Amino acid sequence: MALKIRMTRGGAKKRPHYRIVVADSRFPRDGRYIEIVGTHNPLLPKEHEERVVLKEDRIKHWLSVGARPSDRVNRFLDAAGIMKREPRNNPQKALPGKKRQDREEEAARAAEEAKSAPPPVADETPAEEDAAAEETAALEETAAAEEAPAEEAAPEPAAEEAPAEEPAAEAEAPAEEAEAAGEAEEENKEDAAS
């Protein structure tokens, strides 16, 4: 019979309360147990003295008989000074993921290429720099001039869309004319009556 010192859950939904029990490892988590050796209330603040309550003498007895604590219970026992918990060492856990490693390698390659590339030649004289600045200004003006006709051309499609709306307006117009004709007939009747 393999004995475990572990926690069984109690309490209401979203309000857990745990018993620290000695149980056979084959028993269900919240099922049968041999003895209650403590409690854990995670809703209390960490500094609160009743957050973890342990029966130290009974725990020491069960440890001497061969009971093995679960990882969480082992942390409680280490904090209480009953048992020493060896820290786990997983050096792979701290490494970044595969995609991040690939991105970092590409960035390192790009940085090496940038360092190995020759610096740009700065043989131009100030007069040549002024000429280059004038050429870029001329290119910008040409680009601005090209954009202006494109803006003028944009209203034309809107003008083409307007006739599509006009038939709807024309459909409304006969109805308005009929109303106007009806009003005119009413005025004629009133004039005739007077």
C-alpha cells in the first residue's frame, strides 16, 4: 500500500477549502482517506496563521512509516520546517520559444551583415549635395502635380453615380405632381363654391 500525504478539496464552488490527508495512492482524490493531518484555506491571506494548519507529530509519524507528500504538501512541510524540499531545476523552461529564437537569429545575421557592409561613400561636395536636394524637390513637385489630376478625376465617378439616383427622384416626381394636381383641383372647387 503506497501512502500519500495530499490534499482533498472541499468547500463550495469558487470557495475552496482543502484537508491535508494521509491516503492510499489508489483512493480517489476526494474519496476515502486514512487520517486528516491538516487543513489549507487558500482564501485567507498568506500571512494568516490559519491558512495552513498542520499536525506536525502525526505528519512526522506518517513520514517515518513511508508516506510520500505531494508537491504542494511538500512545499507546506518545507515552510513549516518539517521536511526539506529540493528545488526543481528545469533549465529548458526559461528558454524562449522556437519562433523567438528564429527571430533573434535573423536579427543577429542582419546586424552582422550591416557591420560587414562598407559604409556609404561620402565623396560628394556641398555643391553636389545642393544639386541633389534641388532634384528631390523637383521630383516632389512633379509627384504633387500628378496627384492633383487624380483628385480632379475622382469627382467624375461621383457624377456618374448621380444619374443612378435620378430615376428614383423621377419616380418621386410624378407622385408629387399628382399631389399638386389634386391640390389645384381642390382650389378650383373652392373658387367655384364661392
